[in-house]
Amino acid sequence: MNRFAGKTVVITGASRGIGAALARRFAREGGAVVVSANEPACERVAAEITAAGGKAIAQVADVTKKPDVVALYDAAERAFGGVDVSVQNAGVITIARIETMTEGEWDKVIEVNTKGVFLCCQEAIARMRKHGHGGRLINTASGQARQGFVFTPHYAASKFGVVGITQSLAKEVAKEGITVNAFCPGIIETDMWAYNDEAWGKLLGDYKPGELMAEWVRNIPMARAGSGEDVAGLVTFLASDDAAYITGQTINVDGGLIMS
């Protein structure tokens, strides 16, 4: 399948986890992928894609810094001629009781998860408007954009903000052929969830490593954690021509954990 042949896809937070899975999937479907993260590990993912016969470049960027974001989209245009799909996936989390949560923690999570989405969407829209053939923006929210969870008020706020950005921008650019959607991953097997298991486990009880996640997974109707490929199926659909009449939506991909 080559749904994205001739298309350029920019993905942030793509050095690991969901972002890396998205980069590999778009490349397998013919897209030219710009693999971005705030660490050089994104270069490894891009190298894997090119070694497998796909098209990819790596660009280290901090999504909270406007010059880095501009440089990211400049790199996409230099390498592949434009930007057709932009996936705002970079994200961070910390977990702490309210009395010990620092202002620095709050600021970092909001900066990366919400401001980073705004800056990347802003720049992607500018590039899509310049080229005049529409495009797709897809933002990573979270199950916590549906329901805030304990010990993470900053993370919940940041992800509710992503949904708000998605809806507002969708209304602004709809007539230009640019769609803006978001997705809410649930329990996905990533490095972040390994941290979550440890940090929440310490605050919620005397859990051994892996026990808390296993308990939560048992509450998922499908009775399993998700994979990056589960998420990639939804995201590539939203980026495809088949989703041309879908915009302003936030879709859960969580095995039925949250039904709303």
C-alpha cells in the first residue's frame, strides 16, 4: 500500500514509542518522513527506515522553541519539497502529589505538551497555506484529555488543551482543505508507561514493577495493552484521503478503556 506516496510527513516525538511506530508505518505506506525529537535517537529511527528502503531524514528539535520548530519545517521542505501531514506527538509527563509538585514540573509539561502542539501546528499551517494543496494535522492527546487522573493535574490540563487547540484550528482552516484531528491513546506499551507504572505504583500502593499496569490492563475490555501499531492504524487513516471529511475530532484508541 502506498497511500502516502509523494507526501511529506513530519512527526515530533518520534525517537521512540508511538512516534517511532508512526514514522515506520508512514514510511511503509510510501511517505517521506521527517523523524524529529529533542534527542539524537531520532537519527536511529530515520536510519532504520532508509535501510528498509523508505524515505526519511532526522531533525533534532525542541518543540517549545520557535526557532527549532521553524528549522524543522525548513528541513522538511528542503528535503522533500513541502509538508502534507504533521503529527504533533512530542510529550512528557511527571507524577507527583500536589504538595510536592514543583512549578518547574508544571511549566515543562504545559510547555512541551500544549505550547509545542501550538507552535508546530502554527508552522505547519503556514507551510500548507504556502503550497496551497491542503494538508492534515494530527495531535496526540491522551485518555487524560477525557478524564484527569490522580497526581497528574498538569498533564491532564496539557492534554485537555490539545483537544481545545484541535477544535479551534479545525474551524479556522477547514475551508482551506486542512483537517485537524487528535487521538487519545490509552495504555500503550512504551517507555513512558514503564515510568508511569513505577511512579504511580509508589504513590498508589506497595506495587512491584509491572503489577499496577497489569491491574489496569485487566480493566480494559479488550484485556490487553495497546501497541504503537494499534495507534498507527488510526493516525494513518486520519492522514489519508479517506478521512478528508473528518475534522475537529478527538478519537480514543485504548481498547475500550474510556468510552466517550
